[in-house]
Amino acid sequence: MWKNFTITSPASLALFTFLSCITERKSMAADPLNFNVFSIVFEVISAFGNVGYSLGYSCDKLLKPDANCKAASYGFVGWWTDEGKLIIIMVMFLGRLKKFIVKEGKLDCAPTTTHQRVEAARLPTP
């Protein structure tokens, strides 16, 4: 079943964005100005590119001001749930390794044998 499993980079970003929206749905309902789909898409794409850029979080954008909300010096993902943070970690990991696992514009998730890796590593002879 998984022998020839491949997925394109945009499809993987859409999948991770969808999963992030699911994990952050409570925050999206409670704080729609900070937690919106654009912010989540931005964070996922930034993580995949290993850019390190974040939109941040602002206590001033809360619809219902909360005295317990303290501005912190970490990015928007710092306000995410633990599950959402794990998804971003996976996105960053895949983004970092994309040049090693991308074949013909698709992420190749199929396991390779040692023989296939050795054959791929050999240089062509003149």
C-alpha cells in the first residue's frame, strides 16, 4: 500500500494547515482576530520553508479583553496547543529535509532499501 506513496509539497502544506486548524479550532472560536486561517497558513508555510518568521500574537486584538493576557516575546505558535506545536515541528522537519526526499516535485515517502540508496549514491561513470 505505501510502496509508491507520494504527495506534492502544496498538498502536504494543505494537509498540515488543515490539521493545524483542527487542533486550534477552540482558539479560533475564542480569539478569531489572532487565530485565523491566514495566520495559521502563514505559520505553516514559514515553518516548511524554515524561515523563522512569525506574525506574533497581540493581547490588544482580543475581542474580550483579558487581564491575564500578557504580551510575550515568542511567536504566534507559542500560543498554540501542544498538538499544534507537534504538527509545526513535523512541518519544520519535512521542510528541512525536503531536498533529500523530494523526487520530481513530489515528497517521496516510500521507504528505500539499502541497495537502492547505494545505487543512487554511485556517480555515473564516463
